[in-house]
Amino acid sequence: MKIRRLQIIIFTLIITSLLLSTGSLAGSLKEEMRARQPKINKLKADGLIGENNHGYLKYRGNEEPEKRLIDAENQDRDAVYKAIARQQNTDSENVGRRRATQIADRAPAGTWLQNNQDKWYRKQ
């Protein structure tokens, strides 16, 4: 558990330093992502979206409410993952999977998550 907590702290510090080091564009990206959270949290609570095992939001059914919002969030996450990957000399897929683990660990009960076998489950 201590290692997992350390990984979360390191990941958070990396994201923060990336956002701060890239100036106003990063600031606006961070603000936009923060502004989306209430709507995203509502869609999660309603069970319409979940967190997949690649670190992105994904619809769980045929309904796609707030599609532009979800697409924008996933595009911004992709940009952050790519920036972190460049800094760590790895690929964004690896960064996204690590982030998916962190998201799953922090998610409140009732959140839909995707395991490594691509199966959806509701966090207890």
C-alpha cells in the first residue's frame, strides 16, 4: 500500500509540474478539466460512463449524453499522458494504464471501472 501511495504522489507531482511548466496553455487545460468534473461525476454516478483500463472515460451503453464533454476530457487526458510519456521516456499507453490504476484506487464506491480483462465492474 505504501508503494501505491508513493506512485500516486509521484504521478500527481509530475502532472502538476507539467501543467505549471507549460505556461498559460497548461493553466487553461487544467481549468477546463477541473470545470468538467461536476458533469463527469454526475454521469459516473448515473452509471452512464466509467473509467476504462487505459485511463479514459468510456460509455457503458448505447446512450452517449454530453459526448462533446467526454470527448474533450479524453483528448485532454491524452495530451497529459503524452507529455508525461515524453518526460519519462515511455509511451502514453503505459502512462494511461498506470493512471487507470490510480483512478480505480481513488474512485468512490459505485463507480464503474474496467479490469485488465476489459470487463466492467462496479467498485464496492
